[in-house]
Amino acid sequence: DQQVKQNSPSLSVQEGRISILNCDYTNSMFDYFLWYKKYPAEGPTFLISISSIKDKNEDGRFTVFLNKSAKHLSLHIVPSQPGDSAVYFCAASESTSYGKLTFGQGTILTVHP
Amino acid sequence: DVKVTQSSRYLVKRTGEKVFLECVQDMDHENMFWYRQDPGLGLRLIYFSYDVKMKEKGDIPEGYSVSREKKERFSLILESASTNQTSMYLCASSLNNEKLFFGSGTQLSVL
């Protein structure tokens, strides 16, 4: 039972344009959501997070949107840069779970110069 | 910065061998985790620990065990390695319910 789903395995974007990565979840107990970025042969690195009490969080070029009623979150990257090319994972947790994260399958983002 | 160190970047083992993967964190985090990453499946939680000598099963614990004798060290043990355990293994740590910090990963090949 996949509680966190990223339905797009890959996304290709031109440099300077917006990248939008999507994520859906089914567990209504999730109250904290995160995005991680992963380069090949490296561990994932934290990118941005959002609590369920908010619907938007922004950090530089990265913005995460949360739609609780639809159980959907998205990551916007504006403007996209070639160095953003990586695998992006969304993740979710419950506040009572010792920080245990449930991850989606990942989306490979390629930004073309 | 938090540092999570995994002892090996690449390992090649034979079917049936007992395999130890070691992980050390330097930030006094209570929580430590072992995930495996496989293409198309994302990261799946094998085991986690919220305190010394405490451990909890994750989503895919079969064929694995763990040990946490000291706060900074969390070991993953493959009791009898099998080819379907070929994967990228990722260790992580966190403070309370905050974000996870990951190590660089160990790519394990079981032949």
C-alpha cells in the first residue's frame, strides 16, 4: 500500500522555466511533509518542508504548496537551473512517529540548458 | 553540520554471507533509520531506533536485523544475504520529529 505517490517518474524542463513536481498521499494522519533532492551515488539532501497548518512555504527558488483536502502537495522550482537536475522525493510523517518518513517513488528532473 | 557516515560506499558479497552495514552520526540525535532505495520504489524503511537498545520494524524488515548499542552508532545486519537484497542502503538520523539527515549510502551487490 503506497501511502505517498509520485505519479510522474520523470520531468524534462528548459532552463529558466518553472518545474512543478507533484505528490499525493492517502494517510490523513500525516502532518509534516518534506522534499528531498538526490544526486546519483549520494544520500538525499533536505530541500524544503511544510507543516499541515500551512498551505505554502517558500525558500528562494523553491516553493511547496499543500492542499490538505485533496491530499496533494507540489514543489515549484523557479527559475529552473541545470544544477537542479536530480531525483526528487516527497516524504511525509506523523508527529507521533519519531520522525519516521514515508517516501514517494521519486521523480527524475532534467533541466536542459 | 550534521554528519552521518556510512562505513562503505560499495560492497560486494556472496549469497548466504552475513553482512554488516555500519552507520555513525555525530550530532547526538535520538533517532536513527535504515532505508533501502530501489528504482521505481523510492526509499523504503527497514528498521529504525528511537533510543539506545530500542528498535522498531519498518515496512520491509524481513531478512534484516539491527543493533544500537551506542547512541551514535546504528548497524544493519543481513543475516544471510540474498540476491534480492542488492540495493542502495541509506542510513539517516534525526532529532525529535525533525528532518532526517542522510549518509552517502552503501551500494550493496549480492552475487
